Amino acid sequence: MKLPENINQISTDFNIEVGTYPPNGFLKFAEASLGNGDYFGLYWEFGKENQEPTVFEMIHDEGIIVPRFSNLNKFLEWYRVNNFDWGENEINDEQFVLNFLHKGNEQLKQNNPEKAIKFYKQSTNSFGELSENWFKLATQQKRIGNELEFQQNLINAILSNWAIEFPSQNAIRMMKNLNPIEKFKKHPLIKNREKLQFSFGGTKENNEYLIIHEIITELTEIGDLNKALVLEQNYALMMHWETASFQERYHFNSEQWRTDFKKKTSKRLTINAG
């Protein structure tokens, strides 16, 4: 993982998380920590370990991390503006994923789908594990008749990082009602979608975990390794919130999973100071 240029300006132990929560690839640092379990960290998305990380904030009550700054330099700028503490004074962060998403939404209000698509694409390029920007991009591509891009990006919206944002019911409903083009008829997610409700917790049994495990295996087999790893992280995250008896029933052991996943992501978790 490529360390930011100004890594020496934050306090961290360089202990990159394996998962489940915080998710694999998250590196906590001390600056602007609220002291209540919420803190900032660097996060490298899967497949972009050689790029500088995005800055996220841990929201422990909700069990998620949320994007806050496009890079460490922007965090440091915000930190200085707020007198080296957590503060509400904002800064301009043009390359931030949510900035592009907001601009796309503004174009939708003006009924400019083509311009909205431009900003949504920039949003997904800025950060590619958020469900909302992929779903917004997919819906507008559907609107202008680009069925190939619509279906690909709808798949991306579902196979996002659920530690950041769980796919919306609208995205799930659209995926389940999809009439797949030939390219996606045999895609692991699409061909298993009728067996999935994306509902977790509160039941004694839930065979969706078995289906998700099958999808992970198939994604690996077709060489979509990053999507497979993200979905495995999602699988473990959902299991993490289940009861101990449920985990035992489905043969899930958190520590064993961490050991195995650390091996699978060992190259990803290697720090590159250069």
C-alpha cells in the first residue's frame, strides 16, 4: 500500500486492519479523534493499493466508515483550518468522491442526464467502492439507453463495500428485476439474484450466506478477484453482526476468518513507503 507523502504528519502505528470491522485496508490515525470511538483513518480500496488512500471517518455507532477527504493533504488542510481539532469549518476538496456525486445530483435537478453521467463517472473514478455513485450512474445510463453500462454499473452498485454503505433497496430491486443482456446472463451475481433478499440478522437460519459464498467462489474462478475479496469482506461483516450461535451454526469463526483473509490479502496489506 502506497503511503501518502505527508504520512509523518499523522500519528499511526501502521497496523492496517484485516477486517471485518474496520474493514480490510483501513489504517487508523489519532489526529481529530473525538475520543468516543470515532476516529479518522486512511483507506485503500481493493485494486488501488498503489494509489494514495482516501481519508475516512469511523462512525462506530452505525458500524460504518464514511468518506471525508480525497487524500491526506486535504485532511491536513482541514485540520489546520480547524485549529488542529475536529471542527465544522469546511475546505474545498474538488477531487472528493462526494463532491462529484453532489455535482451529478445537481445536474439531475436541471434534467441534464449526460452532464450528470460525466460527474458520476468522475465520482466512481475517484472512489469505486461506494454503492450510491454506481447506482446513480447506472440509472442515468439506463435513461439514455446505454444498456451495457447500465447493467455493469448496477452490478458494481451491489458488489460495493458494505462497511461503507449497504446497497439501497432501489438498487437491489432494480438488480432483481433486471433483464440481463447476453454478457451478464451467467454473471455469478445475476444468475443467483433470485435466491437473494439481502436481508441479514434476526433469524435462526439464513441461506443467503451460502449463496454469497458461492458467488465469491465463482467470482474468483472467473478472475474477478477484487470483487471476490470485497464480497468476502461483506460476507464476514454481515456474519460479524450475527449472534455467536448463528455463527457457530454456519461454521464461521471470526479469528479463523481473519487469519485466512490476511493470507489472501497479504500483498494488498504490504506497506510501500516509496
